[in-house]
Amino acid sequence: MSTPAVRPRASLGRVLDDLGASLLDLVHGVPERDLDIGGVVIHDPADQPVLPPGALVLGVGVAAEDVADLLGSLGEQDAAGLVLRAPVPVTDEVRAAADRAGVAVLGLSRGAPWAHLAAMLRSLLAEGDVAVADSESLGGLPSGDLFAVANAVAALLDAPVTIEDRSSRVLAFSGRQDEADPSRVETILGRQVPERYSRILQERGVFRELHRSDRPVYIEPVNEAGDPFSMPRVAVAVRAGEEVLGSIWAAVRGPLSAERTEALCDAAKLVALHLLRVRAGADVQRRLRTDLLSQALEGGPGAREAAERLGLTGQSLMVLGVSVVRPSVEAAPDADPAVDLEGDPVVAHDRQRVGDAFAMHLSALHPRSASALVGDVTYGLVPLPRGVADGEDRAVRIARDFLERVGDRATVVVAIGPVAAEVGALPDARAGVDRTLRVLREGRGERRVARLADVQVEALMTDLRDMVAARGDRPTGSLARLIDYDRVHQSQLVQTLEAWLDAFGDVVAAAATVYVHPNTFRYRLRRVAEVGELDLTDPDARFVAMLQLRVLGADGG
């Protein structure tokens, strides 16, 4: 029994094979090194990231005069390659520095966003399915390797091919994309079909026909002068039973022959198997990572082993928690913030989307960070660089940068827990995150990032409310008498007392908050003392009344 061919592990050669021509060019160096790529890291001159062995470094905004020095630094950390925006300034000094460091220099095509390159690289370099051996294959191709599948389909059709999901996002593409029209190149660079073309296809009913049929659909080009969508397309839906997983798109010169049409239909079945394998592998990885991170946060006998498997032992950890308070406006424009959103599918989708974005944000900062959605909170653990003392302040900056990038599609809050000096301190750090998140969720202000120290009073009052609710406590003494009197006589004595306490005894200010004349307020205040049998000059009595109002509420709980 012959062993199926195994595709080489992640290397610069493979990256250039899969992403070359459209995205990356080898400017200088030898890509056929034995060193596997250990991760994708964005270079930050102001905050040097920790590089895993064999890192592929994205030199965003690196000045030409700094390239040689950066190559030297990357060589000392055994990096595999440096990506710079084309045109890359390749001087004799840069060539010499690259040769000494053993670091290949690559150029990113103009117009290609760095974020899309990073996402494409991480998708390409991911092993995909932790439950599948490296030698397992589907249809003679490595299981889940969509780029290999795209190249195989392109060879069958003799046309450049993309594999896309239901939202027209590019999952993989074949070689020979330079043979297609400019719109295909724009799609590859943006990793998404441009909105104007999606709108045209929607208006033509192409997507409707594509999703209703199991046969290929032929799409004529746009008949507008100068429009870059100048080549016909043939597309077929990729299905698993009745579910549409995505589609295959080929840029062709004309209608396919009967033989190639059948070949495309057969290819769609094979792509469906690979997409299901990728999805199953991603689900397995997500569940595994969630279980490990959850175990580390909960503590106990297995916490250290879980942290070791995540690569997070022997270092201090910053602990962050992310929660969606309200769903995307475009997804749920009429959502009521006061409504319990537990179980809402829109919220579940937003939690997963925000969680994935948070994981990518953290991985760009530190290759050994860990993030997972546990319940309704996405927790993140980020190793604290040695010698750095301001861990919580650093975590706050990370949180604010993340919120700026995700924008306002959904209302998201981020809590910062105490720095965990060791794995055993993670449960306490998580408890701090959970307490802070609860305050942020219930908060009336615009605060979206906070540490426990920032919300200490609110967190303490929340804990007290939980305690009295669990015991079934009700207002007693003066407050109980005032509540009963207001209920019978439709008066506002409790409101008067609360306003006076909030105003520190300033009658004029308190009267203004309840919109009555100060003399009227003074009369009501005397009635508070009489009905409630409350000595307003006694500081202990005032404290008890204020505490009951804060914990039990003016309506008695």
C-alpha cells in the first residue's frame, strides 16, 4: 500500500508557491531553508515583539534606512524572512545584511493590505486539523489544504480558480491569477470580492441561481467600458447535503466543455470534503484551546499541565476579558439594551466574531498568547515581557487598541484583571476580570475598558447586592417604614431621602434633582424624619439608610 504524498510543512518556499505573483515576491535570499516558519509577527520599533524561531516578520512602515539594521536583529533571533512593502529598497548594504543574517527579504504588492496578508499567512500556515495525521489525504490531496485543492481544480479547468465562503471571502486561490482580469487580482489582494461586483451579481440573481442549483453557473462579464470585470466566470456551489458551504469560481475565456463541466461538479464534491475537514479541525482546535484555557483559569490539579500545553508557564501573564454588551446594529437594529440577550443567535455570532478578532489581535502582539470564548466571555492571556512592571497599564493599552480596531459594530467592553505572577494566581485574576466585566455591563456611562481598581466601589456594591439577594434580605427599620408609607399615600419620601443623601445634605441641590422648591423639599425632609423615625443628624443612621438604598434599592429590592 503506497503512502500518499505529504505536502511540505510551512516554509518560505511554500508561502511563495501559494501566495506568490499576486501578493509576495522574493526580493533577496534563498527560500529553500530547512527552518519551518514558526509564526507571523508584526514588527513594532517602539515595542519589540517576542519572535518565535523561524518567524516571518511583517515590516509595516519600516524606513529604508532601517532595513539593514533590522535584518541584523532578526538574524540574531533566527527569523526566516522579512516582508516589506514594494518597491523594496535593495541596496548592497541590504543584500549583505540579509546574507549575513540568513533572512530572506520579500516584497508585498502595492495595494495589498497588511491585515489581509497577515490573515492569509496565518490561514496558510495553520495545521488546520489537530485530529488528523499529517499523511491523511482526501482525493489524493493533503486533508484540509485548500490551496492545494485550488491548484488541482485550476489544472482540471485550465483556468485560475478561487474558493470562497458564503460571504464571498476568499479562502484559497490557485496560481496563474495574473491570467485573469483586474477584478480577480483586486479580489485576491483584498481577500474579498469587491462590494460593487457582489452587488452586480446580486442584482443579476447569480447568487440565487448558484445556491439553488448543483450545476455550474456561467456569468457574463460586465458590459461597461473600462470595467475591470472583463472575463466571464463559471461558478459552482459547494454543498454538504442541503447546506451551502461556499463556492468555486473560475475566470474563463468562454463556456466550459461538457467534460470540464463534469470535472467542476466532481471538484465541488471534493472541495466540500476539504471544507468540512477544515471546519471540523477548526472546531476541534477551538474546543481544545477553550478547554485548556478554561482549566488554567479555574485552577486545580490540572491547571499547570493545561498552561504548559498552551506554552504559558514560567512567566507573568496579563489577563483580559472581552464581552459583547449589545449586538451589531446592522444585525439587530431594534435590539433593546435592557433585554436579556442570552441565547440570542445574533449575540452568539457577535461573540464568536469578536472573540476571533481578539485572538488575532493578541497573537500579533505575542506569538504565545492564548484566547478562547468561555461561556459568554472571551478570555485572553498574554505573557508579560521580562522586566516590564506596568502589566495592567500595558493590558489597558492593548484593550483600547483592540476596541479602536473593531469599531462600533457591536458594543464591546474589556476588563483587565490583576497580573498573574504564576499559573496558581490565574483563578484570582479571572475573578477580578469577571467582577469588572459585570460592572461594565451594568454601567450607565461610556466606559468600555476598566481594571478592578477602577471599579472597586461598584464591584463591592454588586457583591453586597448578590449576598443580600441570596439571603432574601428586605429593607428594615426606617427605610421599610418610608417604603410602606409611600406605597399607601403615593408620596415621595424615599426619593427625598435618597436625593438628600446623594447631595451630601445640600437641600438646594437635592431639591433641584427632584424638581421641587427648596421649601417643599425641607418639608418633605421633616416628614422623612418623622415617618421613618430617622435621626438625620446621626452619621450611623445616615450610613445605614444609604447602604440599604444602594444595596436593596428604593423599591425594597
